[in-house]
Amino acid sequence: MTGRRGPLGRLSTGHWVMLLAGMVAVVLNFAFLRSQQHTVDVAVANVDLVAGSRLDVADVTFTPVHAEESVQRALVSATDLDRGAVVVRTIPAGTLLSKTDLTTKTDGKRAMSIPIDREHAVGGLLKRGDRVDVVASGSGTARYVLVGAEVLSVSDESGALGSSYSVTLALDADQVLSVAAAMSEGSLEIIRSTGADSPDVMVYPSEP
């Protein structure tokens, strides 16, 4: 005479699989609910934000985002939004704002975007924080328009109508006029000069 099996002993393999699946689901749901505690509200552009413009509170709205903490730290939350912030690159409406899109350290300078082909801007390899020189050339002459300007941002966008590349620099009022004049006169070259000494010759051929 065999002994009577307990309730667990009467479970088939299929029952055990179902119980295990249920336990896994409970653990995953618990982990998901805990992860939701790290969801934060981040800024989204309500309108197209133009490089160099001051950010207004009405320009953004906030949406909840769940992501890794490293990603969350890179995005702009309500506590990060500074009323004196300046947009350093053109941002289309509906785009999440990252902290690198804004700056409060303008030092009285303007943000000016220079549209340029990649092959005339270090092959499109420039990045924020680089120092650059701008050279204008035409009719057999070349001259430095800027030396050691700071790169605020680089915009490299592709779309149905092609692609566009531009470099946004921090400039004072006189430098803005110099660049604007040079853009209307001839072609420009943007040269990365991070860590380089100032050029000895500013114009070629040298002025007599």
C-alpha cells in the first residue's frame, strides 16, 4: 500500500511550469513598478527654437520619460530650466532638450550659426567646445576673420530635401559683423585650432 501524496506531489509538470511563469511575472512586475519611481519629467520644445535665442518657459512643455539614469541626467528637467538660458543650436519643435542644448555662460557674446559644407569645416568633425579659426578667401587672397572662437554646437541634419551642416560660434558684436561681411564676399574655411598658437600671418599674400 503506497502512501498518500500531498497536494504538491499531485502537481504535473505543466502545473509547475505555470506556477514558475506566474512567479517570474510577479518579479518582473515588481521590478517594473520600482523602476517607475525613477521616471522624470523632461522638457520638450513647443516651437522651433533658434540658435542664439533666449529660452522662454512658454517655449517648452514637460513630458514623463523613463530611461537609464545616465540618460535622464543628460536631459533638461524642470529644476534644470534656467530663465536666462540661451539655445546653442536650432531645435525643431517636439524635440527633447538636453543640457548641452542650453548655456547660461554667454559672457555678453552672441551665438551665430555659419552654414558651411563639411569639407570646409574639418570634414564635419567639429564638436562643442572646440576652438576654431575662420578664414575667408577669394580672388587669390585669404585672411583670418576669426581666431580661437568657441564652438557652441554643430548641427548636422539630413532630410528628404538633402542635408545641412552648420557650426554655431560664440562671438562678440564686432566678430559677428566681420563674419557676416566675409560670408557675403567669398568662401569660408573653418579650421580647428584647439590648443594652437595664434597665427603669425593674418593675410595672404602679406600686405606691403
